[in-house]
Amino acid sequence: MSRKTADDFHPEVLKLFDKYVHGLTSRRGFLEGAAKFAVGGITAAGLLEALSPKFAEAAQVQNDDPRIKTSYEEYATTIEGYGKIRGLLARPAKAEGKLPVVLVIHENRGLNPHIEDIARRLAVDNFIAFAPDALYPLGGYPGDEDKARDLFQKLDQNKTRADFVSAAGLLKFLPGSNGKVGAVGFCYGGGVVNHLATRVPDLAAGVPFYGNQPPTKDVAKIKAPLLIHYAGNDDRINAGWAAYEGALKEAKTRYEAFIYPGVQHGFNNDTTPRYDDNAAKQAWQRTVAFFNKNLRA
């Protein structure tokens, strides 16, 4: 059976799913709203299941891949945060010399299998990658996306962001690091990358995928070059882009921005039908090239 894509769903169902994923409507709200689009023997619950992640089917690099080494590591953070952070550390198995480090920041469900796969992909591309789990202080990613999303709302975001700032700082001194740290994040994580760029003066490169923009008053603090990815069909996030771009230009920040036409929020996440193969491959090739340019020189 062929894999479903965003084109297989009514645009209103995709909008409802986006609201559900981001906690703007409940499961019941999605099911009630989607019921009118459930035709041909497909139920609203079936639509939700079809849109939900299929992690095992999408993994590109397995944890036991001989090209990489992985481990779960815990690091102490500042008193402004939760005090410690834990995540997946992935590195090339046969690294030669010092390597740049990339902080990988998840969506609003914690460190799920897809984000771990992203970290492993970066290790295959000859980076050290660290993907923290913001849910660690609350017991960690629970293995269920709905439970993870509910748990995420219980985090103190001031503490969580402080932990990510700490992580960006400590990664400079990892064994094998060349001292240059970049950050890539998706959805919630894209917003965190934008935040880090305003808080970490020596961040060497930032790549936010469809993330919330920082306050325009903070944009002048950004020193890192940015590569910004947006989905064309993402009114909720894109509404803040004009003001952000204006502030970036006024501050003379080094940035590149790409809006991929006709694709959905989450287009890089290959575990769901919102994934778009062409846009994702193009965005990822640009991301790896951007990190190579800014983290290895």
C-alpha cells in the first residue's frame, strides 16, 4: 500500500491536526471537527491514526549502525534551569580529529524516536550530535505521543529554556569537540533555536525549522548566522515572519530563509503524512551544507 501524503487529507483536517498537535484543541475536539470529513468508511479516529507518527517505518539510521556510536548522557545545568539534562549523544564511530557539535532540539513531545534518528543522521554526516529530552525532569519521553504532549505542558518553560542554553554552552567542551556548536530544531525546537540565537553570543550557527520567532526587540542580540526554513502552508507560524525578517535586516544579521511552497508544517518529519520528500531533502541538504560551512572553518 502506498504511503499517504498531505494531499490525501482535506486541508481542514490538516489544520485540525496541527491544532491538536500543538495543544490548541483536544483529542475530542479533533474527532468532532474531523467527523464531517470522514467518508468512504474512514472514521475520524481513523484519520487521526493515519496522521499520527509511524516511527519504525521512517527510521533512516538505526541505533546499532556501525558508522556511529551512541549513548545516553546526563549533564549538569545552571540553577536557573532544572539542574540537569539528559539526551542522546551520537558521534561518528571513526572520527578523525576534532568535530563540530550540533544541538538537536525536538518538537513539543520530548525526545521521541524521530528526533533520535535526526541525531544519528548528523553523526553519519560527521558531526557530534546531542539531542536532549526536555521531559527528563518529569520522567522523560513516555513512549506515547499524546502522553508526551500532555506532559510537555507541565514544564516550566523558563527552566527548560535555561537548560537548553546551558547545553549549548557545555557542548563546546565535549571530548572530541572542535569548540564550535550549532543548533537545529523543529517546531517547538525551531523556536528554541531562535531563542538560543538571542541568548548565546558564541552560537556558531542556527537552523530553525518552522519555529516561533523571538521578540523583535531581541533580534539585535543575534550573532550567529541563521538558516531559516518555513512551510508554505503554515499560516500560524508564518504570521510572525515579516516582523522577524524586518528585524533581522535592520540588525544586519546574517541569514538565509526559505519558504517551501505547498507543504505543511512538519514537512521534514518523515514519520507522518505531512512529510514532503522533495522539500525535506532540499532543506536537509541545505542544513548540512550550512553546518559544514559555519562549524568547520
